[in-house]
Amino acid sequence: VSEDLFKRTVTINGLSKCGAMPGWRFGYIASSMDWLIAGIKKLQSQSTSNISSIVQIGAIPSLLGETDEDIENMRKEYEKRRDVAVEMINATPGLSVVKPDGAFYLFVKCKNVDDDSLRFCKKMLEEANVATVPGVGFGMDGYFRISFATDIESIKKAIERIANFVKSYKI
């Protein structure tokens, strides 16, 4: 847009979402401010290590825009998984969830079953063999987080286990 704006621009991004590389931890920063980049390098070098060569090689097609079609196909697949998971959870008495527009997690309300999310999730792991993340860690006790970043059959099986667990739940 302008030389002045370019001199004041800092771009920070990663490939977890836009490159469909969740968990690969590929992030980057770009700026014409050498002093800022030098300071960030000092901080980064003391707090994280470099990304592996496998991740670097895996990032190249994404950075070149060669994965756009694959990413769109995965977006559609995640949308299907999300919709199935949301429908099944909302059909479970005592649980409810709002359909998210992004991410591959659901933040499920379980307050009507147990408002202690740590206790609820621990018992669900022990009794139903379903791992979830208690909402208390996000400042939202009475909720839990579940991922739908797996195949559709595993999602259905897990939510069926959750539904059966909720039916027989006792504090």
C-alpha cells in the first residue's frame, strides 16, 4: 500500500489452520524492522527449539499454495464431522453445544449433569473410556472440550459412549 506502512508492518502467522497442519507447530514472523526481528530471535532461541526438517519439508507445498484443493476437501470433511458431533451431542439429554464456525473442537455444556467439569471428565475417562478436556482449565467449569479431528466412525462411537455415560451418571 505504501512504503511507510510497509516499514510498520509485522506479519505473524502459522500453518496450523491455514495450511491444515495442526500439531506441526510451524509459525513465522516477517518484518522490515531488523531491531524487532533481532529481539524476537533472542526470545525465541531461549524458549523454543527449531522446527524439525520433516515439518519444514511438509510446509513447503502449503507455503507455495499447492495444497489449497486438499485443504478445501479437508474443510468439507471437518464440517461433516462437526455436524454429526453437534447433532449427536445436542440429542443427548443433559448436554448441549453451539455449532462452531471454525476449529475442530466442541465446547460442550454439561452443567445440567455435573457442574464440576474435572470430576465429570475424570469419571467419563474411567467409566466410558472417552478422553475430554475439562472446561475449568478454560475458566468454564460445567463444560468440556472434545475434538472431532478423527474419523467419523470414531466420533460416533465416542459420542455414543458419552451419551450412555450421561444416562447413568451419578455424582
